[in-house]
Amino acid sequence: MFGNLFFARGGHAARRNWMRHSRLMLALSAGGLMLASAARADFVNGNFDATPAFDGWTHAGHTIPKVIPTFPPLTLSDLGLSSAEVPANDKSAVLSAGNDVTTGGQLTWSDPVARVHTSDNGSGRGNKASSISQQITIAAGDVDVDGKVHIRFTAAPVLDEPGHPEEEQPYFFIEITKADGTSLFSTFNFANQAGIPWKKEGDVTFTDWQAFDIALDPAQVAVGDQVKLTVIAAGCGQSGHTGAVYLNNIRTTNTVSGASLWVTAEGPDAVRKHTNPDGSTDVTYTYTYRNDGSTTVDNVTVTPSMPQTTETTPVDTSLVSIGNPSTSGASCNGTAGSTGAASCTIGRLAPGESGTFTMTVRVPAGTAADSLNNGSYPIAGTAVPPLLGPLVKTALLADMVPDLGNLPATGLIGQSYSGSYSCTNQGSTSALSPTCDVSGLPQGVAVGQCKLNVSGAVSNWSAGTAVPPAGTVTCPVSGTITAPSGLVPEVTTGAGNDGDTTNNQTSKNVDVGGPDMKIDLSGLPKTVALNKPYAGSFTCTNVGVLDAVAGTVCSVSGLPAGVTPGQCTSGSPAKAWSAGDPVAAGVVVTCEVSGTVTSESPATVQGVAGVTNDVDPSNNVATQALSPVPTAPNLVVDLSGLPGTATVGKGYTGSFTCSNTGDADATGSTSCLATGLPPGVTQGACKVSPAGAAWVPGDVIAQAAVVTCEVSGTPTQEGVTTAVGTTGAVTATKDVTVGAAVTPPAPGSATPVPTLSQWGQALMAVLMAVAAVFTLRRRMR
């Protein structure tokens, strides 16, 4: 029954730690025998019927502390037992068929049993404890048909109930370890622990016999490994009370001789969400019953009580539905909504026969329990007394989830802003020590009184006050936005028993409207040239939704030497603007820069825009690197002004040019020369633009200036000459053809004219040709 029970105190963290340490679950064993030929280790004297008593077992006495030092304990060392054994404190014994007198004879047994410690208060009190243990080596025959090693036994605790604090109550503890000390399973149970079907006789609490079926993780336990079972029972830490646990039929086998029944249940390990709008939670269990004996059993019944919560005063769940068993002729009955036990009539079960049925129960809304215990579903039959199934413990967890849906997504500086955020417990139990906090609200906005709404009942709420399942904490926010800080409000929630921390945060962008000055330097040329003019502009735009009215700035620094900002204008039509002037929403301020660059050093221009309460300071600053461009003159000679023909003895005039098409003046060793001119033709004076001043070699040829040089003379010799123009290292050529001088005709000479006889001869020849063609055609006919 207590196979996966852990101590209720300690909350969600303790639950997680317990689950990590135990690494086990109570499992339904599959039916069937292992092959007879398979080797089996099993426990020696697991029925405690051998002689001497405790043959195969080690038993010892211990002294316990007043308070268990590590609570709830997960390993034997957490109990704080005395390091040395105390033989006088060992009260364990093997008993023949009988009963426990401290239970008023209600707890009985028909076969030998082991009693760990004693229920006799006179001898068992005084900070005493007893233990028994046995180590076995796992053999192939110990592996069940499901591939796991099962350790099975029945147990019944009998514990005084003095009402002490939980860590000082009488208790029993069971642990399974490997030879290297690794803990494979542990369970700790104290007197009157909530959610357990205790019976009472005076100050003594006890239960019926319970079935334990501990399936060891095959990833941790293999054939050849050694495992050790240790069982401890102890009195109270205040020394005045005792406790015991009875054991029988400790084994790894699946079946036993004689009449025997077995029942188990399976349910969820944890429930993190309530299933119904009112906060109640439906949980479904699957029950498996089996005849694990060697004889048929008649009149088999299973009586599943409603699971209980683990609150100080346990609360019964109510029945939602119960299905009929799978074996022929079996049936289950129960009243929906009732907290009373259901009943299942199974009838006859043959050896090895088994079946299942399901039952769904409802955990009431408003529960604050940390778990749901299902451990009261006894199976019984003719000649088989009731046997409780192992406890199925389901963790009930809170799940606080935040919501910002009612927080406005926009606001304006200087105007009122109001809304709310909320945190809802979507879990299956009350959220303990919950929080519901917000950060990042716009400046000037504050949180008001939070309210808790549970099924329409509203009350004030403060952090730490429990929130029942389906309960919602709603916190109003309001105020006048004074500055654009905190534009991404975030709500963080949670609880000490929150089962899902992945959904404890949410955020929402809130667009706080206001002035927003944005700088733009794209109008500035990215290159500069020494001694060259530089001109451009930068802009500052109010991209916000409100006018910029105070503290406006639009400026640059780091301009190249010789370049300065000029006039700024804004609006349309443009009007002069200076720092501090207002900039309406959507309006652009444009500022010119100009000058002549006087340094070749690189420059990085930084622009700054801004306004009081600027909603987005991230766009207030921009930079742009200006790269210097190397400058050099580029001289080009052009001979197109020289005529391409000339005549001996006739005057010849023309010109050629040398132009500076580069981006710097040409200085030093300048030239503009034409050679190879026709004999008799020479280069004359040169002038330079734009003023037409006289120019001689060596003078400056400024950027874009053109030197024009005249050539003239009278060619004296015919022929072709190649004129070569040179400026610096650049040349150009042009051929000039000089023709011979033309001799004029002698005075009085006449031009011959054809005579009449010549004209007549020509005409006669034509007529004769025509006549010949005509005669030829007539003959052909």
C-alpha cells in the first residue's frame, strides 16, 4: 500500500526529490510462472517459517534521534540512527499464527510473520528502533515476464499515535539498495499519515494487510547484481511511544501455493491541470485483480473506496463513473457523486486468472492537498481474508498561468492609462505561497489592489495567499504615463507547488506614444577630397505620434575640417529652425552642411536628435564614416585643333590644348608642347583658361583648366608629317599632309572644243549600230 508513498510535508520540491531517489513505481506483476529450469535466487526464509527464527536475515537494534534530521527521509542515512547497533533495542521477533493485541485483535495472521520492532509500548519506547535486512544476488529466474525483477511481500503497520510533529512520530521505513549503496526504492510512513485508510484502537493506528509489489528498474538491476531489502520500525522521537510493522511472504515469485488473491491499481503520477470549470479534477484509475494462488477462489469481491486527499483532515473524492470488470459475469456498482465505496462482484477466479476495471473519481474544487492517495480497495474471497492493494499516490499540483490580455497595447505620454493583468491557477490543487508580479510598466503607471475571484466570490488578495484551482488573481494598473520607460511589461507568477514552471511568465509590447526624434545622415556624401567643396545635409524627423515641444535637438559633430553646419529648416513651406524649436509629429528638420575640405584625415560624423520624453532613444544617434579620396591631376593633350592638310607656300594656322581633367592642380614641371609640325610651322604662345592668361611650361594647370597653344607658319615642303602633342607623360599624334604648290594657267591660252566633224562621226556610228540590230531581227523571222 505504501509502495510509492512519500511524506506529505515538504511540498513540490520534496516530491521531485523523492521521485529522483526512488526511481521506482508500484507495478502490476504479469501473471505466469518462470520456467522451472531457470535459476532463481529469491529470498531465504521469506515466509519466516524456518528454524532458527530469522534464518537468512540480519536483525539489529538502533537508537533514534528526537527529530529526524533529513525530513522526509529518502535513504537510511537520513533517519539519523545511531552509528553503532544497540542489541538491547532490537525488539524484532518471528511470531506464529495469531493477532496483535494492541489492535484489539483486529490485525490477524494465520501463518508465521516477522514483527519488526514491537507494538508493546512498554518495551518498544525510549527512542528505540529495530531493523531486519537480507541481500540476494539476482538470478535469471528472478526476472519476471515483464523483464523486471519484482520484490513482493505483504505488510501491516501498527504505530502508536501520540500526535507529535510529523518528524517525531513513530514510523516504519523500507529501502531497497544495490551493493554499492545506490538507493533503488524507499518509502517512509508515519503514524496517522493523511490519506491512509488507518484503523484505530485507542491510541494505536494500524491498517489491514497490504500488498507490496516493487518493480525494479531494469536499467539499474540486472542478473548478477546484488540487492538488499531493509525494513525499519521505530518509536517516537520524544521517547514515549513505539511502533512496529509486520511482514510476510517476501519473494520475487509471481505465485504462491494455496488460496491467494492480489489486487493493484494504476493512476497518474501527477495531475497538473484541473479538468472542470469549477476547479474540480477527474482522475481515472485502472484496477487489476488476480488469483495468484494455486486453487480456485469463489465469491471474489473488490471494494474500491474513494481515494482521499492528504490534507490534515482528509477529504474523500466522489465517484464519477465505474466500469464493469473484464472477466465474465463480473459487475461493479456505485452511485455517481457519492463519496462512499463502490463494490465489484468478481465471482469465481481460477488460478492465474485476472481481470481489470476502471473507476473515475472527482477531486473537489478548492482542495489544498499535495496528493491524492488511493490505498483502500481490498480484495477478498471465500477463505481469503481482505488484502489491501498497494497505495497509488498521485501528486496534486498547482499551475499558475499569467495573462496580459487586458493590458492596453498603446498609451500616450501625459495621458491616463489603465488596464489589468491576471494570474490563474489552472492546477488541480491550491497554489501555495503564490506570486503574481508585474515589471516594465510605463513610468507613472502603478499596480492597484489585486482581487481573487473564486467562482464569483471576490476578495482582496496579496502575494502568498493561496489561490484555489480555477481561482484568478486580477491586478488593476493605472496612472498617467510620464516617460517612455518600461515598454515591455512582463508578468511573472508561480507557487511553491507549481507543477509547470515553463508557463509562469508572459510579456506584451506596449507602444507608448509620444514624440520620437530620429536622426538620418544619409544625405551626407560618404567621400571627401582635399581642397574640394563638400556639401550635403542631414535630417531629424519626428516619427512619433505627439509633437516634440521641449528640448528638441538636431545636430552633428565630427564634420571634416573646413566643413560646417549651415541653416536648418522645417516644415512645408520651409522655415528656419533652431534647437529648442518645436517639431510637429511627422515633420522633418533638414540641416545643410558645406565647406571646402582642408584635411585629408578620415572623419566620423555623429548626428544627434532628441526631445524631452523621447519614446525611442535608440534612434536618437547615428554615425557615418567619411572616407578621404586621393586627388591627382590628369593631363590630356588634344591636337584636334590642328588642320590635317596644308599647301606648300600657303599660310597654316591652328591650335592644340592641354587639359587638366583630374581632381587636383598640376604643379611643377608642367608642359604643353607640339613637335613634328610641318617644316615652316612653329608653336606660338599659350594661354590658360578661364581668364586666358599667358602660360609657359612650369606654370600651374589648375583642375579643369585648359592650356591652349597656337601654331602658325608657311609650309615649305610637301609630304606627310606627324605632329606629336605632349603634356607631362601624355602624348597624342596627328598627321598633317602638305600638298605641292598649284601653278596658275598662262595668260591668253584657250581650252580646246570638239569640232563639227567629230560630232558627226559619233552620230554616224550610233545610227549604223541601230540599223545592224534591225536587219538581224528581220532575218531571224
